[in-house]
Amino acid sequence: MLKGKTVVLAVTGSIAAYKIPNLARMLLKAGASVQVLMTKNAANFINPITFESLTSRRCLIDTFDRNFQYSVEHVALAKEADIVLVAPASANVIGKIASGIADDMLTTTVMACPCKKLISPAMNHNMYHNPIVQDNLEKLRRFGYTVIEPDNGMLANGDSGDGRMPEESVLFEHILREIACPHDLKGRRVLVTAGATREAIDPVRFISNHSSGRMGFALARAAMYRGARVTLVAAHTEAAPPPFVDIINVESAEDMFSAVTELSGEQDVIIKAAAVSDYTPVTVSGSKMKKSDGTLTLELRRTPDILKYLGGHRRPGQVICGFSMETEDLLENSRKKLISKNCDMICANSLRQDGAGFGTGTNIITIITRDGDTALPLMTKDEAAHRILDEILRRL
């Protein structure tokens, strides 16, 4: 995802520096070129050789080191960088950057970089909440820096409180959100539904389906990477939800219908990827089941048709995309759904094809529009999500 991107990791004097080699490894695995800068104090917590072994690049510490590749090292690196992450960011370095002080290789390079800059504070709880530190962080926000809020938890001195640097995976996601994709959906509002609704029969049993929510989550994640403001209405799922999206958890089809219809008028794009149960049990004489002749009979009624409602109440310029999963006559039935639900697109996939459908990391999708069909080959659900968004973007 980060092929051709250069990430500068600026490491300051904090015990949390031990997390950064793993972050560097994650970035390298994603295809990025990683350059590490360290303060002299940071070198007391972790050896620069660790970073040099991982990145195959010299770890830069001393501004006046003559053993370097460029004539003016910090300027050359500033031109190369796509993003800078200062992590862990000590109170000292936060104060220096906020005050425009550039007296070492790290602060000089950060000052020279015109790219996006992230700051991840890591320090004692009381130090983090010191009004001077908070004022410096607010000043950085005003100048366009993104401050990654620290976690609350056990700190290096054994105390619990704010100031704990987030895990490497969180820092990695912050970097992906900024540079993984062009922000061609910036300013757009996208609503995605995902997962399997559950219709209660009694306190123990329910009607549902095998949807894992992975395709919906992949679409929400891809839209977020591309700059959209994403709302995810999630029923039961088996995957971890994507970060940086607004999540509304629901249980039944009625719950999902209420959430979606309440939000639909504000959205530029609506993608219904959830597998909604078609029927819900009806309560009859205080029970949802009747026993006769040794068998249990369950009376059912249809759940709301969310996609049809959206198609019938769409606002001008809104793009609506639905999903169709069929075992027979996939394309014909999906084309009928495109018309009957008044959608712009239907993403059709078959339960009969290996690598497609529920519970897999891959999918085989045919994008159906009024202009024709586009058959996608077997690909990961993340890749398929971006192809679907490409088609949506052409219609905005």
C-alpha cells in the first residue's frame, strides 16, 4: 500500500521508543522506504544500529556528521519525505518544535519538511497534562500538525494515566490514512452497512446468516483511506472494524433500517453491503413459536427492504450501491434488482464460486450498472473495495 512512499520516523528520548522498530518493520512490509531520525537522548533508549539493520539506511542523529549521502542532509530528506511521524514525542521536543527551535538533526528536518506531520506524545501523566505542554500541542494543531492522542494505561514508572503512546498498529493506521491513497473522496460522506442482522426468536435463538462483515468493513476502510467521512452501520460481524470511522452497532433489520434511514439524507454515497435477514418472527399470543403435533411452528413477516427504501427516497446527486448474492441466475437476478431498487450499482457475487462469498478474505464480483457489467477477477476484498469505489467516484 505504501510502495514509492518515504516515511520519516523521528524518535525522541522516551522509553516508548522500543515500539518504533516494529512500526518500521510494518511500514517496510507495506512497501515504504523508511528513514529514522533520533535525538541523542533517544539513542540512550535504543541503539541506532537496530533501525539501520531494519531499514538499510543510516540512522541520522548528528547535524554535523560528515559521513552522509547528501550535501545538505535535512533539506534533501525534507524533499523526499511523504510524511513525518514524531514518535515517541517527548515534552522537550514538542516544546522545541512548537517554538520554532531547530537545534539538532531531528528538529531541523521536521521544520524543513513541507509534508504532513504527525506527533505522538509519550510521557508521564502529570507532564502530559501540564498546561504548557497542552498549549504547545494546541499550537502545533493550529499549524497543521496532527496530534495522536495518547492512551490511558500503565506508564513506565508504574503509574496509570494518560501519556502512554498507542500501539504500533495504531500509529501505522494513522500513516496509512494520510498517504496510502489519493484523497479523491475528501469532503464526501459515505455510509456503509456491514455484517449479518439477527432476528430474535427467544432470548437464546435467532434467525441470521453467514455474513462476516469483511466486505463491508473493507469498503469502509478504503473510503476512509481515500479521505471520506465514513459512517459504518454494523450488525453482527467476525472481523475487527476499521479505525477512524463512525460506528453504529445494530442487531436486527429494524434497527439497521432505522439507523440508515435517519442518516441517509446526509450522505453522498450509500453502500448496502450488510446481509439483512429477510424475515423476522412475529409474536403471537405472547410467544413467537407454536407447538402442534410435536413440531414447532414459527410465524414470520418480512423485514423492511432497506435498499428499496433508499432508492425510492434518494436525494439528487446521491450514489447508491447494493450487493446481490445469488446461487442461480446471478447476473439476471442482479440486473432485476438494480432496476427494482432504483440503484446506481449492484455488486453481484456467487456462493458457488471458490474464493467468493462469506467468510473469505477474497471475492469475485461483477459490478452491474445501467451502462453494462464489469467482471472483476478473484482479488482480496480490500482490492475489490477500491475497484468498487473507483466506479462510484465516476458517478459523483
